Amino acid sequence: MSVFDGLKFRNISSPIHKIDPRAKFIYVCVLFVISVLFNQILPLLIIFLLQIPLVIIAKVKREWLRLIRGSIFFAIIIFAMNILSLYFYSGQQSLGSIMEYALAMTLRFIVLVESFSIFFLTTSPDMLGLSLEQIGVPYEFCFAFITAIRFVPVLAEEAQTIIDAQRSRGLELEGGNFIKRIRNYIPILIPLIVNAIRRSLEMAEAMESRAWGASKKRTNIYTLKMSGRDYAFILISIIMLLISIYTWLFIKIPSILMS
Amino acid sequence: MAIIETRNLTYIYPFTEKPAFESVNLSIGRGEFVLLTGPSGCGKTTLCRCLNGLIPHFYGGKLEGEIIVAGLKPSEHPIYKMAQHVGMVFQNPENQLFALTVEKDVAFGLENLGLPRDEIRRRVNWALKVTGIYDLKDKAPFELSGGQQQRVAIASVLAMQPEIIVLDEPTSFLDPLSAKNILETVHQLSRDLKITVILIEHRLDLAARYANRVIVMKDGHIVLDDEPRRAFLDEKIRLIGIGIPKVVKLYFLLREDSVDIGGVPLSPEEASKLIEGVLISDRG
Amino acid sequence: MGQNGAGKTTLVKHFNGLLKPTKGRVLIDGIDTRNVSVATLSRKVGFVFQNPDHQLFSETVEDEIFFALKNFGFDERVISERVDWALNLLDLTQYRKTSPFMLSGGERKRVALASVLAWDPKILILDEPTIGQDNYQKERLRQFIIQMNQQGKTVIIVTHDIEFVVECEPRVVLMANGKIIADGEAKKILTDPELINRSSLVLPEITQVFLRLNDFGFPSNVINIYEAKRLILERLSGGVSK
């Protein structure tokens, strides 16, 4: 299982999976706003911990952990960069406050990754495309979006086959200087691109043959209806947002490190 | 009245000098099951693209002569209009599946037409049942086997209720068993629904038994157009180099030694019956 | 041979090291594949993939054939000879300076084959070489395979094209569900209804005919039309056969 499985739809049944993608999207937006709002560790930590029950209810613990572990690398970079820039450019601040700030930024990154992960793990591309359609995105874009998602595994497999085929002709992909390495990828990229183009032509033919573009008003056999549960979820998100804004405006948040 | 009629049809792909096919005169009646075959590059695939308007609308190029399909001239109507009369199933199952569930895929064409939801549901269920894949309704198309995928493609074409179905080498990527099953299904559907079928195939050993007519093309021309048994008896067919079924070859081999089994078999079943007949009458 | 998904392609990918075994060993000419690179093994084992479009990337057919030869470190002069030879062998000389993308499907398949043969591997693996080919192309391929085999090459074909295999009458290794369920003469294996059933194949045409004629005392393991004719004629001339 790769780190990217944390962003791929996991086809199981859970209460979170059943929530309308639009409601979940609002949740992600709210979380984005909240995490940007605060510069202190404490609220960010709370938000981070608050989402964990969601991960558990959605039964996506393993994939989610994978992604979080994978993002540690970037988290460390963010941490280090913040420390360095604060130290050199902010002059008189104490080490304690620098550490706190850098940690908070890192935490913000992790909170964002966390919420995106929950969204993508519990929302099928199907439902996603559908909700885009219903919001009013033109069908061509929704279709392009869904097709892209549908073909990611296909193209990944094809890329692997091409790599195998060229390795079988003596192509070495490891070693050699930088320029040589890039050149070695040409025999992989060209067939990949050519085949992708061929594939899309074949698909276009098939689409036309199935009356693509026949009607301006396209029907959709599936509809997404918001249920009570979805509205409740949106409500909770909004309440969280309001509490956060209130806190940010009126409450002094204690710092953790400096005491 | 013929449902497909061409007169002197000639087509040249863009940026090419040599026509893909020339002076094709064809008349296909409603309900026929036509097997269209010939060596690679003979023009059979190109000819079929003319039936639903892909030529000239999608491919461009120069189309000369007359062609009338289901009473319409494809060059004068958009492809989406022709698509309601001529359904096309392509060779590669992977590149004609669009949705993330089978049900949605079969509904694709109908959704494009903007039909009301209940009508779509009704037709989709019917198409799924008739192709035997109703229980695959909620599965993701790319998780299915090649044979199942082609069934989905056939179902999605049938849902639009065309008068004509064109299948372009639908068994290419399938194993022999799936190939056999798919062709049997197509045959059954053509009989039950009285649809005109145009099947492009190399595997004559599997397909010849279903056709009432075999059209052989070579180098852009129709060189043979006859009922299968008569077609196989024609000298020309052996010169063209298409895949004559082994049972037909056996018929000829025996005939060389003056043994006439009584008819040209199109399937192993027919062959064994004919041979049986000869052996029995030889005994008695 | 075997159904799609039986494990055929996975198995042959072990022969040039693309895949390494989880358990057990694969020995090519006595060398364990786990200890050598794919490039080294490929020098001996030429793998022609099913879809030539997964290989073709060069500006000309010539360059395409040149590619592997260069990778394997052949000498300039040798490369030139080999390119000429491969082009000639597969009837592609007229396309020498043509872009492979301009060629037809069948021609592209020949280019892919030529580019592999050019380095003269001892072992040749062809993955589903007959898909989408017409009769003439298949017949050419068949003769070609026999020629390569007669020249001493080991030829391994992954296929489910029964009639094609029947024409070649090779050794058949039958797979189902990731296991080898039979290994022997084509004639014996392809005429066994139980084996055929387990691997989702179909009996050869001629075998199907003779299976139904069992009551007449015909053997059921007939796959060849010439043998079929002989058996029928014998029966008709009365009492020569057993």
C-alpha cells in the first residue's frame, strides 16, 4: 500500500461514506478556514484530535495513517523552514516562541492533510462527479473529471507495462548522470503519451456512437439528495466554525511551550 | 426495402491518396445477419464507420457516392442522430466503458439523449436482462472480465434501441470461450429482437454459422457477397487468404478424394452430422 | 495456455527477470534470475510484448531496431549488419526510414518483433502474438516461429488461440488459477475435455467433430485435418483402420 492510498476512495460502507459529498466538502472548507485562523498549537491540536473519531467511524484508519506517516517528511521540512526563517528574519524572538510557531505551522499542515484524506477516502469519484454536476458544473468537465479518475489505475498499469517492455530491450533506468537518466525516460514517455492519445480517440468514437451531445439537457439517472444527516453534518461544521471565530476574536489562547 | 443501401461508395482518409474503399455497392435488408470479413486493411472497418456517420463527421476525408442507412443519409445528420439507429460495439472493451457502474454505463447513451429518468431505468433494466448481466448492475465495469465488458457494451448499445447493430471484431481481446458466448448471445438477440447485425470478424470458425450472408472485402473492394455455404464454395475465397474454418477445409480435402459429405459445414456439429451420414450410408 | 488471469504472462515475466519469484528459483542457462539484472537476462531472453505500441517510440523503424542493440553494447558495425538483417527477415526494408507510428497494426507488430530478434536471443517469448491478426498474418507468424525454432531457438508463446496452436503442434503447458495443470503434447492436452474445461478454453474444431463421432470408433484425440481426412477415408474404404 502506498502513501497515496490515503487519498484514494475506499469502497466500504460507513456513516461517513454515506454523507453527501457536498456536506463533506463544506466540512473540509470549514476546517481549512479554522486551521488558517489559528497560529497557536492548542486549537490546532484540538482540531486534529477532533477528527480522529471521524477516521475511526469511517473505518479508514490504516490508509489514513499511511498518508499521515507519509506526510511527516513534508511536515519536517515545514518545521525546519519555519524555524530557520523565524530565527534569521524575526530578530528578537525567543527560541521558545519560534518553536511554538513552527510546531503550529506543521500542525496546520497535518490538519489539512487529515481533512482532505477523510474527504477523499470516503467519497467515491462517482458521487463526486455527480455532486459537481448538481452544483452546476458543465457536464463536459464532470465527465472529464470522472474519466481522469477512472483511468488513473489503467494508465499506471500501462506505464508499468511500458517500463517492463523497454527494460526487456536493455533499457537501464537506474544509474547514469542526471541528463542520461532523463533521456532514459523518453522511451517510456513517448509510448505512454501516444497510447493515451490513441485511447482518447477510441473513446471519443465510442462516445459519439452513443449519442454524445444529443441533448442540451442531459438526464442523470442518479441524483444526490441531502438528507437530515447531511444537514446535521453541515450544521455541526458551521457551529465549529462559529465557535472558532468566537474563540479567535475573544479568547486568549495560552501557549504551550512558554511558561 | 433495404435498411442499408450504398451506391458507388468511395472514401479517402484525409492526407491519403489511396481510397480506403472504392465503388462499394451494398444492399442489406432488415433483420439480416451479415458477416463482413477480409484481410487487414481491406476497408471493412472503414466501411462500417460510414454507417453511423463517424465518416465523414468524425474522420473528415472525402466520401463520394450514396449511402442511406435506416432511411437517412449519414452525411446530412449529426452522429448523435444516426447513433439512435445504428449502434456500434468496438474492439477494445476498455475504451468504450465510461461510467463507474455498469448500470450508469448502459444508461450513458440514453442520458445523452435527455430521456426521462423512468424511461431510462426501464430500458436499462431491459438491456441488462436481455444480455444476461442484470446482476452485474452495480459493479464497476473495469473490474469485469473481457467477455462481461463486451456484454456491457452491447447492452448500452441495445438500450438505445437501434435498428442496426455493428460489431467491429468484438472478440479480438476475448478468450475462445467468451468469444463463443458473446457471438451466441448476439445471434440470439438478433433473432429475438429482429435487429440487423453487421459483424466484422476474422474468426469465421465461430461466426460463419450465425450469418445468413458473408461479405468479403479485399483492397477496398467487395469481392464476394453470398450466403456462407455458397461463399465458401467459391474459388475466390481461397485465394483471398482469410481464415476458412477447418471444417470447411476438411470438406474440401475429402472432396479432393471424391468423398462428398453432402454440404459445406459451418460448425463442428454440422460437420460431424454430415460425416456421420456418409459413414452410415457407406455401411448400409 | 490458459484463461485470461490464469497466470501465464506473470509466469513468463519471470524468465527475463521482470518478476522475481517469491519462493523457489528461476534458472536461465543455469543462472539464478535473482542475481542478475533484467538487461543482462534480456540479452538471452527476448520478450515480445502483446501490444507493440508499448514499445515503439523512435523516429524511424531503423532507430527502433537500433535501440536494443545499442543498449546491449553491440559494436557499431555489428549493429548495422543486424539492423539490415532484421529488417530483411521481417520484410520491413522498405519501411526503414518510415516512422513506426505511420505503419499499420500488423506492420507495427513486425517492427516490434524485428527489434527483439535483432539481438538474436536464444530464447524468444511471444505474448499473445495472434490477437487482432488476420489469417495471412497468422500464417506468416506460424512459419516464422517454426523457422526460429528450427534454427535452434527456444520459443515460448503465451496464447489462447487454440487453432493457431493446433497448426504448430508444440509442447503445451496448460495453466489454470495460477497452477500448471498439464504439460505435454498438444495432441494429448488440447483434446482432453476435462482439461479444456478447467482452463476455460475450447476444444479444437476438428477434435469437436471427432468427439461426436466416437460411436464410430474414431479416436478422440484428433486435431489435424489431414489426419482427420485419413481416418475418414480409411473407414470408408472399409476395414483398414483398427
